[in-house]
Amino acid sequence: MSTPQGEPTARNIVDLITQRWRQRADRTVMRYTDAHDTWIDVTGAEALARVTAVAKGLIARGVEPGQAVGIMARTRVEWTILDVAIWTVGALPVPIYDTSSASQVDWITSDADIALLFVETAHHAELARSVAADSESPLAHIEVIDDGALEDLEAAGRGIPDSLITERSALATLDDPATIVYTSGTTGRPKGATLTHGNFVRHTAGIQRELEDVLMFEGASTVLFLTLAHSLARLVEVVLLASGTVIGYCPDAKKLVPLLGTFKPTLLLAVPRVFEKVYNSAEQKAAAGGKVKIFRWAAKQAIDYSRALDTAAGPSGALKLRHRIADKLVLSKIREVLGGQARHAISGSAPLGERLGHFYRGLGVIVLEGYGLTEVTAASHVNRVSRSKIGSVGPALPGFEVRVADDGEILMRGDMLFSGYHRNAEATAEAVVDGWFHTGDIGHQDEDGYLYITGRKKEIIVTAGGKNVAPAVLEDRLRGYPLVSQSVVVGDGKPYIGALLTLDAEALPGWLQGHGLPEMTPAEAARNETVRQHLDRAVERANGAVSRAESIRRWEILDDDFTVDNGYLTPSLKLKRSLVLKDFAGDIEQLYARER
């Protein structure tokens, strides 16, 4: 499947963004919060002036065209100012997760040859200095955003003429590297994918055409909290800036829900875990008020209503009435929690699941699920407003060709394909064969070109009986149960399929109250008979989606959850499966001990 892109009108990313800022010189393009969580507006003219001043400072500090400059910070307005300023001087901004360890920082700064690194906090600076202390490290200069790094740059660059900024901002062509994005590393050492200015410019044009109703209207806005070190958030940043969609920056994900209420975005951008959290929090609040049965009834009406929209007959009159009542009692209140203005949402990074997709559409928010990888500039597929198929990741975006290999692996090529892994020709040759990028994901396309992802090729489980099992099918359904946080399906070389589950500590209190149970810790709940009976039924429901040979026979609950902090989730909330399988090998063996 391929859609012609046409010739881009922007010379590079800087041209793409600054064109829009000049058009919106006196209108808001970005918003950020002060210490009291009050929103502060930034106009196009102000954004351009700040970027220009910081770019002058970079030149004064000796940053050269083509040089890699690191950014290690949470998602905040300074991230974007630095990002665009580094591009303005013809250099390459290289993102580093703010949660990275010293060894990860050491690897990325060494591999990308980063001499100048901007970090957010004193803690980050201390970690970076420990890396720089190594005589072989290229890291020579560490600037701290919280200590006024950008203001220092502005002061340093006051003597740099505007003409030099004009000259430097025009250096990069569409074929030139724009950034090196290191994979979050669910297995092994992160690889640096080199993306070009053309990747971003062409991709932005295609996305704007396909999602015009979502992005390209006066008043369009969203809160950006996804870490900008991730390729999806980075693409989103460029697309939003080039579209004039107002970005509200949320550095602390714990403040996301209250900030949604004051910002009132028209578009929600999130990963599935956030949509799950909003649902679970609403249920927990209902349980605390003794209204959990009403909530669940209303949620069922939303899901039933959405499912009926996909039928030829549509929702019945009785269902429409029940849906209106549910909306008045419950659904409208959840919309208000999301700011009250959102009618569309985009979900990526992991499968959303049909239950949540239908719930939010029944709520009045169409979630456009998408798919992509860093190597294809973050996004290759997304559902469209005109026709969204819940359960799929939509058709390909313009500029992509997609085919499914005989073994089910999804292959892609096109304008958004990366130029290769930085300093790793062997890995590039392994991933790109005859021009086709091998995604490592398994799936299929329907007759309309909509793509369905069923799992990762490397994660396919082969039981002792020779049955191939894609764990994602079961895991997605198990995570859909309000009490479950994470699920890991196992069974490679074993006589049957098993699963390790973790409980959602935030959802647990409301769930316990709603089921007439006393307060308890996740570890205590893991051994509670009533909790286990409900999870047993959740496992049975998940098994309904697969054959008997693929179904979960035994499962167990772990005392602790998998999180970013304990190292079992990547910053984009993907499970580090190989690490879990290694560290919890004993727990996995216990699932099969009775068999022996």
C-alpha cells in the first residue's frame, strides 16, 4: 500500500516549524505551567525569539553543524526550545531518557560522540559527571536546565548576528541526519536509529493530510506528557508545532489528570496504560461513593453502544435511551475529567484492546489507535476519523508500502524508513533486506489494508507439544481486567501455557471496596481467595479468545508490580520480557512444579 507524498515545501525541520510560528506570531503555540500549575502562554513570535536566542548561544559555545548534542530531561517547554535551537544551528539533538542509568548515558554519549549534554536537574548532572570522569568519555560540557542553562546561552549569544542564524538554519537538507534516537532497549544494548530531516518533513505532511480534522483547525490543542526521548513523542512534537496545534507541557505524569481539567485539550495523546488508569480511577471513585454498580452499568452501555455502531442496523432505540441515561449519570463526568473538550484521542506504543476502544468511543472520545517503530519515524499506521476499526491499528500512512511475509512478519519500506543504525552496519543489514524493514512484529492485513498486530516474532512461544502461541493476545485481555497491572504469558518448551500477573496498586482499594473486602496490600490480595476467584474468571475470559492448546492452565500473582523504577518496564511502558523471564525464572518453574 502506498500513497504519493509529493514534493515537500519545507527545506528542513526548522523551516517547517518556523513557517507556522511566523503565521501564528501573535497567537499561542505552546503553554507551560509555573510552580502553582497555572498555564503560561507562549506565542509564535515568542517561541521563535527564544529559539533564535538559544541558537545564538549554541553558536557562541562552539556548536558546529552536524555535531551531536544531548538532551536529558522530562517533557517540558525547554526541551522543545533546545530541540529546535539545535536544529537551527545545523546540529543533531540526541534524546536521552531522564530515567537512564549511568551506563546507559555512557553508552549513548560515547556512541553518538556527545560532548555537550543538557540535563534537567542537579541529580542528572551528578550522574552525567560520573560518566564524564571516564577518560575515554567524549562528554566535556554538562549544562543544567534547572540552573538556568538556557538563560546562560541567551546571554552568551547576544553578539551573534541574525544573518548567521539565517545561514546556519538553511544548512540542513532533507537528506541530512536530523537526530539519532536510541531504542528504549527491551532487550540488549540500545541501537541508535538515524532519522533525517526528510523523514520528519514528509511524514508531517502525510499525517496532516490524513488527520486534518484532528490537527488542522483553529483551537486544536493537546497536553504532551509522553517523554520526548521516545520517537513517537518526538514525531508528535514536530507534527503539532508544524500544524499550529497548541502544546501544553506536562513534565509530571502524576499531574496529568488535573492538568487536563484546566487545559481542556481537544485531542488526547497517550499510551494504553493511561486510558486504563483513567477508567480504573473512575471505577475506584465510584466504588468509594457506593456507586460502583451504576458505573459498571454505564460502562456496559458505552461499550454496547459503540459495538452497535459497527453493525448495519446501528444502536437500537432502547440502547440509545440507556446510553443517554448512562451519559447523564456517569459518562459526561468522565469527559469532564479529561477536560470536557476532547473528541479524539491517539493511542500508540502498545495495544489498546477492544474493550477500552469501545468504552471511550461510547464515552464520546474516538481513540485512533496507531502503530509504528523508531526505524520508520515512529508511526506507520493509524486509524482515521472517517473510519476507525477498533482492534486494528488502521491503514498505512502516506509514503509507506506494507506487506506481510509468509511467517506473518510485517515488512515496510518507504519515505519514512530510517537511514540506518548509527555506527552499526551489521544491525542495519539484518533489519533492512532488499529495501524492506523487518519489524519483528507479527500480524495481518484485512481487505481494506487495516493492520492487526498479534505479537512479536521473538516472543512467540513454542510449547513442548509444538504449538506456537502469541502471548500478546492473552496478555492484552488480561490487562483489560481492572485489577491487573501487568501480565506475562510463559510456556516456551513447557507442556502448557502459564502466566504471571501483577496487581494494580492504584485500582486495588476501589476494587476491594466494591467487592465488600477490607483494605489489604497487593501482596495480601495476591493470597486472598476472593481476589483469586475473580482473577481465575478473568483468565477464563481471556482463554476464550484462543484455542485449548493456547490457553492458560496455571497462573500466579507476584507480590510486586513491574515498573519503570524497578527496571522491568521501558520509559514507554513496554515490558522488558527477557529480563522478567530471567529474574522470575523460579516463579515460572513453580507453575510447572506440580506437573513434574
